[in-house]
Amino acid sequence: MKKVITLKEAVILAQAGDSDAMIALLKKYQPLIAKAIGKSIAKGIETDDLDSIFTLKMLTMIQKIDVSKLK
């Protein structure tokens, strides 16, 4: 049985080192990463590099989110 948590709870857990929460957030926002990669492909940039770059950037952004501003 899956436990449903809010976005704020997921971010708090991810920031505390919960890998399941981090994976859930990455999966939730994967379509945004894919869209950015798609736009970059048109410019001739290698997709393997972009996937790594965007994923690392997402991990960094999640760690920097101010959870007090989330609902």
C-alpha cells in the first residue's frame, strides 16, 4: 500500500536524506526534464549529457527549496 504525501512533505523528507522521497520527486518532474532535453536535441546537444545535467540540477534545486514557502 502506497502512502500519499504532499509535495511539501516529500521535499522535507528528500532534504532530510530520504532517497524514496527524492526518487518520487524526480519521477514527478521527469516530464519537465524530458521537455528540456527535447528542446536541446534540436540544438544538437548530446542527450546523455543533458539527462545527467538536468537530473543533478533538480537534485540541487530540491535541496535549496525553502519549504516554509510551500503549501
